[in-house]
Amino acid sequence: MGGSRNQVNKAHKTRFASKASRHEHKTSLKAKSTITKDHNGKEPELLECSVTKCYEIKTCSYFERERASSGSTSSPVLLFFWLSAAVNLNSLAEEILSLLSKDSSSALSSTVASSEYKLRTTVLKAPHGDLLSCIEMAKVADLIAFVASSSFSCEESTSDYIDSFGSQCLSVFRSLGLPSTAVLIRDLPDEMKRRHDMKKLCISSLVSEFPEDCKFYPADTTDELHKFMWLFKEQRLSVPHWLKSAGLSHGSKDSGDSEKCTLLLTGYLRGRNLSVNQLVHVSGAGDYQLCKIEILKDPYPLNARKETDIMDSDDISDEVVRCLVPDPLKQEPLLVENVPDPLAGEQTWPTEAEIAEADKHHEQKKLRTRTLPRGTSEYQAAWIVDDTDEEDFDSGDDEADGMVLDERGSDFPGQKNTNDYDLSDDNASLNLRDSDEETDVDSVMMDGENLTREQLVNEIQKLKKEHADDEEFPDEVDTPIDIPARKRFAKYRGLKSFRTSSWDPKESLPQDYARIFAFDNFARTQKHVLSKALEMEQVDRDDCVPANSYTKLYIKEVPSGVASKLCISSKTMPVIACGLLQHESKMSVLHFSIKKLDTYTEPIKSKEELVFHVGFRQFIARPIYSTDSMNSNKHKMERFLHAGRFSMASVYAPISFPPLPLIAFKYAEGDVAPSVAAVGSLRSIDPDRIILKKIILTGYPQRVSKLKASVRYMFHNPEDVKWFKPVEVFSKCGRRGRVKEPVGTHGAMKCLFNGVLQQHDTVCMSLYKRAYPRWPDHCFPLSNS
């Protein structure tokens, strides 16, 4: 009767149901597409075309990467790095070069093209004891072949076959990011059984020091080296992501006149394409513009016919295939610092709209009814302040999160001379300098050439004592006796809550902030810049040099002294030049996540000069260190970089796009080689990051009566007590309270607490001031005259 409306119950599942019936409700993806799509329409065809196109794009990009990493167009760099001083790299490099090149004359060059292996490679040898050269070579290497000697044994290091300097270099390489690695084992015995056992023993000792995909090869005979080279040729090389964002050249030549000259760099362009309109950074020398790029004929081709043609030519370097000249309208300008307008903050003549608004406000003020004494004139009424205004002012002053600094300067006599008093540190020592330099932690060791050996030792001991005191008594300072505290700590203020109290990031900025650049949305800017760089890779442009080309860069307006240093250093190590993305030459405030090395024992004080190696770039910075508070927009400054934990280092430096690795070097006095002090990575670029320097003033209870206590030695005059009255006080045993009034004429004060104060307790007051990094005297290591 009901027809199709009859109730249909679900069939009962039995254990005798077939597998097909149990999976009958499931539909394959192919059947779903058949059911949902209309065969008469174009959707299935469009779907098939999009899938095919996506597959073709992925396949083409894969083969492009394969061609770039291997084949006749690539120029991989093979770096031989010793693990101990007992290894002889010269003999190993000569054997490899003779194996690759059948011609004895070409074997003298570090770059060799082998028609047998279908491989063109550059062989570099890391110098023992020169840490900076080793790091620069590791940055350009596609494969690092660590060479170990089976006959060497070292008990001081973590491994029996790695000495102390090799272990230090290996830890630095890990921080930078290791490319493809391999380990060559030399000096194995000739007897097969002993050779096999010694090889296993060496591998078991070294395997924990290298990545999992690292392979170990014996490298004593020609056959073993032949096997290693074939595997190197077939291996797909992997490099860290930041190595793919720059082009590199090797070798240098200087030409020009007295002060400025044109620097010539000749070598293979690696990584990405380079535009002639881009800026380039020469490692250690700075950022510069290009005046010309010449694409030269490859001096080491794999094709035998091309090789014959080149040998017939007289001068290879003069064969220019293509020349690129920058376009003045498209060339990236070399902007380093923002030029502030000194009249930007001056008062200007009011506009007509502002005058009309002021007249309107004046008329509304006249219409407002006020209760005035009988006989008061209009002129007298203008000087009478309403009670409501006074109450609002007083209540706002009490609830201003302990704001103790009053800019009016007439509350206390003699306050106009506040800038005449200053201390370089928060100790009791007096230094008569301008108050703008109060946050500077000047070390006498900066002027070490004027100190004797005994004075230098005393300064080092004093610095170590300050470091120990900072760990034992953090933030505690003594109130000076001869200077009023309201003048000594005029820039400090109290906070009701470090986490929730507000602090304007644009308030009272230093003059150096007018020289930097800031972004409204840095993440959006980074995405836009990287997309433009990717577009330059994918589109063939007339102003770009393709990767793996043999080029000559003409870098203009390089100081002659810097170019001479580069010419000298190019004889022992490669000169690196990398292309800069948009905005990367401009100065801003960079924040690094940094950790002090456990092997570095000397204290690292805030604002001390360090050399930062960030990716391919080197620059000098004077950072301040702070904590990384996750639940607050304010961060506490640290006077020293403490070992065993990460801190944030904030510096004035050229803009770079994270993530990038960081190696921080510290130079000692004299001609001593720099030491690796800390490692880390670039976290963010944010000039509005608030770093607060905290000090704690301490006092001691004199008399205690229930919740009241008389505290002395925190201040030394009653005016200071009145000045800091809005700030809360607390005790080390957990009591909290407030200042009620001064007592006597020697700075004692009466305080109220939320509990009974113990006689042995200490009363504290926390004050805060925003801290900023110090602008470096010179930005780049080679630019230091």
C-alpha cells in the first residue's frame, strides 16, 4: 500500500556475510569521480589537464635541480678538511687532482674538469689553525670530506681521531648547517685483516660525530680514491637552505685610483641567478653596487672540442661572451642609514582647520557652566582649575603604573641640572658624562693600548668579579650617597606589574632610532621579497646572469684599503660575494637567539664588540642581551651572556631575512686570533621590542610594629622618599607594601606591609628603564682603519 514509503530496516550483519557485501557501502575514488562529474561537461578534461600539467611542472623542476647539482653545467666545490694535525692534505689533494686531470699542467689549478667522470669540481684545502678561513671555505662547499688518520690518537677530545681544534671547527660547522659530508680514512695498514679491523674501529669512534647519511671511505690507494670520486659524482648533494640564496665568486683583482676603486671578482656564480641591478655583499668588506658583469667563456669545459678551442686561444680571461650593464632606473640604491630630518619634530604654523577647531573648543569651554566665587572676573576665572580636573589628575597620577619621572622639572629645587650627573654602571662609582650615555657599559679594556700588563690583568679580574656578583646578586645596586636618587635614577620608573603594565614602544626613543628602517608588517614584506627573488629564478631576464656561469663582477666604489686586504687574503682563501635581496642593505634592529659556548670561559658583557657571521655576511655589532618572555611584551635585560641557556641578542645591523645561522666571534687584545664565543640564529627584526633594564634598591628595617616598619639606607634624603613614593616595595621573604612617608632628615621612611616584617628581612624596590643596543663604530671588519 505504501509503495516506496514502506519502512526498510537495515539488514542484520551476520558472520556469514561475504567480504564483498561488507564493503558494498564503500566507493572507490574513481567511481566517486564518475558519479559526481558530468561526462558531457568539461570538468573531467580540465581535471586531467591540471593533473598532467602539475606532473610536468614537478618533473621539469626535478630535472632542473638534478642538472644544476650535477653535469657539465655545475661547478661543485669539494673541501678537504682534516680532523687532526697529523693528516697531510697536500698529498691527498694532489692525488685527487691528478686522478681527475690527465694533463699535468691543469693539475696545478684548484679547479679541474674531468671528461672521464663527467665532472668539473673545485678542490679546496682547509688550513690548520685558521678558524676564519675554515668557516669561509665551509660556507661555499658542496661536499666536505673530513680526513682522519688511523695512526693518530688523541685522548683530550671526544673522539680518538679528532684533535681539539678539529672538534671546535666541527661544532661550528654544525651550527652553520653541514652540507653533504663524507669521511676519508687514511694511513690504514697494508695487511687485510688489520686493515679491516682498524677501519671498523675508526668508524665506530667517528660515527657519532657526523650525520646519519655520512659515509666512510678508505682513501689510501688510487682505486679507493677512484671509487670515492664515482660515488661523489653520482651523489645528490644537499646544502642548507640559506646557501641557495646567494651567488659566489672566487679570486679578486683591484684596479682604480687613490681612495675609491673598482674591485674585480672572477669565478663561478653558484646557487641562484644574479641580477646586475642587485646589490652585492663582499664578505667582511660591506655592501656595494655593481657597475658591470661580464660572462666569460668557461676555462674548464668538459667538452673536448671546446677545450681545444680554448687552448688555442691566447688569453681565456679576455673572451667575453656577454656583458651586462645596470639600468639606472631599476638598479637597487645603496641605502644603509635613514637620514633624519632635524626639523621633523619642530612646531609648525597652525593650519586653518586647526585654528577653527581651537576656536570651537574655546566656545564650548565658555558655554560650560562653572561655579565661581562672587565678584570673580573672566580673567580670574581662567586661572581657577575645577575640582573635577584636579581629582582626575591626581587619580591618574596614582594609577600610572608607578610612573615616577615628572618631566616638568620644577617639583624639586635644582632638578634642572639632572643631566650633569650620570653613572656608567649601576654601581656607586661616579662618572660625569651626559645622561644620554647612562646605559652605556664602557669597559676600560677598549682602550687597552694605554694600559700596562698589571692594569690589564686587574681589569680582567674586575670584570670576572662583576660577572660573579651579577649571578649571585642580580639587579641589586647601591644608592649613591653624594647624588640624589631622583637624579641618579631619573630615567627609571616603577611598574605595578611587569607582565600587564603598559609601556609605549614609541616613547623617548634615542637618536639612533632615527637612522634605522622599520616595517609595518615584516612577515608580509619578507613574503613579497622572496616571491620577487623566486620570479627572477623562473623567468629569463636580460639583466640576470644564470647560475653556474663563469663571470667577472665589477664592484664600484670600494675603498682602496679594503680592496688591498681582499687581494692579499684571496691568495689563501676564496673571496665570497653574495647577491642581496631587497632591503638587505638597510640598518634596523635585529634579534638573535644566542647561546654562549661551553668551551668559552671568558665573560661576555652587554654592549661589548663582537663580530657576527650571519649566513654569508659579516658585520660588527654591540648587542644587549635579554630574556625571551613568552607571556609578556616586555623583556628583562641581562648584563652578561650567561652560559647554559639561550638569550636574545639585540643589535643594530643590516637587515637579513630569517632563518639564518649565527656565529659570534670575540677579538682579544693584541694579535691573538678571534675565538668563537657564541652560536645561534636570527629570530626576528623588530625595533619595537621592549627591553627593560631592571635595578633593585635595597633597604633594611630599623623598627617593626605590626604592619608598619621603619626602613633605612634605601635613600639618603627625604626628597628622594617623596619622589619614589608611588612605587611599590617588597621584601625578600615575600611581603608587599607601600611607602607612607619619610621619617627624619636622613632618608628613612615609614612603610606599610601586608604582613608582619621580619627584622632580618630586606626591603626592595624595583625600577625599570628601557635599554637599547649601541651603534657600532664601524660596521664591517675590513673597514676598520
